[in-house]
Amino acid sequence: MRVQGSMHCPCGREKILATGLCASCYTLKRQDAEYFGGLREMVLERDGYRCRVCDAPGGRKREMIVHHRVPGKSVLALMIALCPGCHAKVHRTKAVLTAWPRLLLELWREQHPTGHEQTTLDFNLKKAPAKPVPLFVEEREQVRK
Ligand SMILES: [Zn+2]
Ligand SMILES: [Zn+2]
Ligand SMILES: [Zn+2]
């Protein structure tokens, strides 16, 4: 795949590999093929280089994240452009607030099929309350009897 005559990568860098791309463009291209079925650019373009949840512009497009709605499935309809903040929410948050935007909720549910959805923060949701432990003083009194 040698590009004859060209000493520059399309991105402008001078050092190119035998592929006609510089090292970082080549890495991105390989990752695109490997993880996004070569569709990363198409997803970003379709979504206008903006986060589909909060509409934040991607600026330099490398800062946008292409999220797989079904892990490992690189199909255009199942990929979506997100900003790093919204993407982190989709993956990392363990419980959501229903006040989230609808799309964000939907994406979160896809990644957390057994997760809890909450209208208020409640940190005791998952476990039954612990058995009441007798107070130290009471225990001593019981021993004395
Ligand atoms: Zn390059
Ligand atoms: Zn966003
Ligand atoms: Zn993701």
C-alpha cells in the first residue's frame, strides 16, 4: 500500500511508514479497522461531530468517542458519538437518576441491564438491612443476669 511520491501523511506529518501514513495515523486507522469495523469516521460524520446526548461539539474529532451500543458489534446503527463525559456516565455510573436525558438513560440501560434506576439517591437499595446488633451495654447486662 505504498503511496509513491508522497512524503507526507495526509495529516501533514513528514515521517511516514510504508503505508503512506505517519505512525499515529496508522495506529488510529488500525484501531478503527479493529474496533469499529472501519466505520468510526462515518459515525462521527453522521452525528455531526457532536455528542448525541448533550450536543457538546467534538472540536478536534479525536476527542469524540464512538460508543458501541452492543459491545463488539461494529454496525453503523449500533454506534453513537458521545463526548467523554457522557460516555463515562454510560459505562461507569452504577445507578442513574431518572432526571438524565432520555437517550443517556437508554444507553445506560443497555450497558447495565440489571442496574438500578432511581428517582432519589438511596445507598441501601441493594442489600436488605443488616440485622440489628445488640448494643455493647445491653450485652453486658444480659451476661450478668
Ligand atoms: Zn498522520
Ligand atoms: Zn455529552
Ligand atoms: Zn462505550
